[in-house]
Amino acid sequence: MQVNQEDRATPQSDKSSGSNAGVIGITVAVLLAGAGYFYFTSEKEPEIIEPIPVQLPEPVPEQPIEQEPIEEVIVEPEIIEPEVIPAEPEVVVEPLPALTESDDFVEQKTIAMADGMKIESMILKKDIARQFVVFVDNMAQGEVIHKASPLKGPKDNFSVSEITNKTYLNPDSYHRYDLYADMIAGMNDEQLVSTFEELSPLFNEAFEELGYSDMSFDERMLEAFQMILAAPIIEDPIELSSISVNYQFVDTKLEALPNVQKLMVRMGPENTRKIKTAVRKLQQQLSK
């Protein structure tokens, strides 16, 4: 027969341990023993049990027994010192100088971004913020105006190689731009972005001076990035033709490239990759 749950005693928790459990166990054992005794001896005559003499306790002494006094042990409460959480250091934001007086400040920040690379000799300390903004604006339009560059140009001259009556771009010329590519690729990404954000008010002010009212400098910067990223990477020898004192690409597709992308080609494939990788990282940060 299935047990009716209402007829069951409410189960007790397992907290009855130690002496309580012992008392309950003894009580149950006595009841079972008593029930069993009357069940098995109900048809027999009762057994006569001789009375057991009761021993009385010794008389209480008239005088109380002297005992040594119990020393009271006083436990001093443990003093818990409150945990002291050190306060976070206050971030001091360095105030920006005026645009016309910002050269020292911008140079200092640029050198810090270089993360130990010796670039001091490359910086043209002459209206750096304005020069940088104009240079970026030109790049976004595909132009490279060296006079507007915030950095000095390479020291070594451009060189060519003559092979079987044809003129080629000398691969050694690529190394003229190694320092620039390494500088851009070696900059700390987080520090580069934070520095750019810190200097943004100066850049925005310089950009407004150019008369743009329909876009921000950040948007112009992203356009310049797109121009750089669209530059081809040429692994094969690049044939040139000379016109007066200048050289042109024989490949009409290369010659039709914007000047910014032509400059990237002249930097060589490895330097182009380094710059593109750095630009993609910064592009992702600015696009957030």
C-alpha cells in the first residue's frame, strides 16, 4: 500500500547531533524494549522481583567545604584594524598651450610616442601642429607638399639602376624611408591614440583656419588613411623613364597614381606594409 504523505511525520533536519541524538536513540530503544517485553510475556505469570535496597547519600556537612576561589579570566576583545584602501592617484591633465605657442608641447608629445626611438632630428620645429594638419589635408587629396611636412625629408638621394639599357628604381633607395616607416610602426598604439586625442583641440583649431565647415579634422584624417591604404605594394622591379631631371614610372597605371601613393611605392614593399599596418590600427581606434 502506498504511503499517504499526510500520515508521515515531518522529516527533521540533520541538526540533531551529539547528545540530543543519543537521548533520542536511548528513548526509542527503551520504548521498543518495553513493547517487546509485554508482547512476549503477556501469557506468563509475572515474575517476582526482589526489592533492591536503596543506599542513602552521605549527610551534608554542617560547614561548607572551603574551595580555592576560581580566578575569572578576562578575554580582551580582539581589535581589528579597518582595511585601508589606498586612494588612486589623481590624474593630472596638462593644460594645452595656445596654438601659436604649442611647438615645444607637440614636440615633447611626439618624442614620447616614439617610445625611445631617436627622432628629435627629424622634427621640423616650426608651427608643428599647423604643418601636420596641412600635410594631412594634402594627403587626403592625394598630394605630397614637402614644404608642409612636419618632418624633415630623407638625407640620402634617390638612386636608379641601369640594366640592359633600361632604368629601374634602385631597391637600395627604399632604405631612405626605413627610419620613417619604423617610427610609425614602432609607436605605442594606445599612447598614439591618447596623444592624438589630447592634441585634437590644437589640430581642430588649425583645421578650422583652413576654412572647412562641412567636416572635422578626424574625418579628413580618415580620408588620408584611405588614400594611404589604397596604395599598391609592388614586389617586382619598377622601370623608370627620365624626363629632364625627373623620373616617371613606365607603367602607366603607376604613373597615374596620386602622388601620395607614388611616394608609398618609392618607399618599397616592406616599408609600405609597415605603414599600412600602423594606419589600420589607428584607423580602427579613430573609427570607434
